[in-house]
Amino acid sequence: MLQKKTLEAGFWDDKKQAYRTSKRIDEIKEVLALVQVLSERIDNCRLAVEILEFQEDKSIEDELVEKINQLIKDLDELEEDVVLSEKYDSYPAVVTIHPGAGGTESHDWAEMLFRMYKRWMENKRFKSRIIDFLPGEEAGIKNVTFTVRGKHAYGLLKSEKGIHRLVRISPFDSSKRRHTSFASVDVIPLFEEEVDVEINREDLRIETFRSSSAGGQHVNVTDSAVRITHIPTNIVVSCQDERSQILNRQTALQVLKSRLYELELKKKEEELQKVRGEKKDISWGNQIRSYVLAPYQLIKDHRTGIEVGNVQPVLDGDIDLFIKGFLEKNLPRG
């Protein structure tokens, strides 16, 4: 069906739509090619099993085990391709972490979450870039925004959007009392070339300031960091990663366009829900996961019921179990 569209008269007149359609065709072809390869590998494994039923052969057995292990990995990849097939799942992501009320405690928790995602991205070999960073006064961070690029970056990270709750014995409390901290994680797709959002220059307030992020010889030397406020929506975007004020402005405008586009999508969805007469859950206000470090150790995802008692690997970036559980529970129906 999509292939036929490319043959229609005028298909290439709308370059943005043509780009999206062509990209989707390439994605489908890639999945079909992988299915074909996996089918052939499964047939080869079946043949090896039949041989081993009649004669013992250590070399064939070792090769079979190796092929089956590789098949498991490839099938997991195929499953990810099928599950993450919604419109924006293949896009890069913009992730923002904000601590809740609680000062140093919540600032430290926000930094722990940031470290968790950094470890996860390293394991995935994803590329990340901090575009805005504000350290806490005593410890931790007041907020951080970073972009993530890699296969299905947004599709995977969208499962992390929401409120994350930490329960632990506070390292900042001399009485060693138990504290509860909250931090919010916001995730949106990063729209780069094909999104069409009109922004009026008079609706923007653009300010420059000195970078507060760590590292880099240019930090706190020139007012190269940029903060853009979209006055009608009060959306504020900052970027302080680049040496050049111009480059920081370009990046900030790109993220602002992504946030405005997401806002329009939410408005349309809310209108649709009103017509349907259904009540829509607002994920931003929901507690999605609890990380309990004392008096016992348990991490629980409240949306899926998945629980893990060994908390350290999770805090070190091993969050795929939670991501996969969320995606499987929210598979498109019909």
C-alpha cells in the first residue's frame, strides 16, 4: 500500500510527507529482511537438532548452542522493532529531570536518576548530549535536559515519563531518618527536519547568560548560554552546551518546536477524549515507580506490577525489564 503511494502523481510535491512515507517503507523492509534471515536460521537449527538425534557430535552441539543464543538476541531485536512501530518511536528523545519539593534530598535523587539513565544509554551505546544543566546548591541537580540518539530512543524512553519516588535513609540527615523524595521525568520526541511549527518572533523572549554546567574552558567566560521563553504558553527552554550563542539558540529553538508540537498533539487528544466521553489519565501527575532502599529493598513499577529486589543493578542502568513490561502492556490493540 505504501509502495503504491510513491508511484502516485504528485507524491513528491509534499517533500516532508514523502520523506516520512519513504522512511516508513525502509523500516518495514528492514523488518521483513530480518524475518527472512531468522526463518533461515531457525531452519538450520532444526536441521542440526535432527542430526544430533541420530548421532552425537560435540562440534555441532556447540555450534547449535551458539546459534540459538544469537537467535534469542535477534528475536528480541525483532520484537522491539514490531512493538516500537508507532509514529514517533524511531525519533531521538529529549529528556528532562526535575526534582520535587524537598531541597537537597530531591536534588540528590534527581542526580541519581540522571546517573541511572546515563548508565542505561552507555549500555545501549546511545549518544547523549546535555543541553541544559543546573546543579543543586549543596548536592545533586536542580534540573537537567539532555537529548538521546539511538535506535528507538524515544520509543524506549517514553516509558520513563512520570513521577519517580525514592524511599531511603537520608545521607544528609544526621539523625539517619527515613526520607521520601520525588523527581519527575519528562520525555518528548525530538522533531528535527520534518515538523512544521510556526513560531512568531514577537512571541519569544530570548535571554543570554553564563553557563552553569561543569567542564569546558568556555564555561562562565562569555554569555553564550541561551534561554528562550515562549510567552503565549510560558514554555521555557535553555541551552548552554555549545561555545557559540548562535548554536545554543538553534538547539533551544529546536527543542522549543518539539515541546510546542507535543502541546498541540495533547490538545487534539484531549478534544478527542471529550468527544468520546472518556476520562484521560495525565501521566505527568502519576507516580509510575517506587525505589525503596530502606527499611527493605524493592523497586516496583506501579503500572505493570513488576518488582525487583536487587536494586543496585537497576540504579546502575539495568531498567530494560521495566521498559519492556510497560511497552508490552501498552501494545496497540486492534
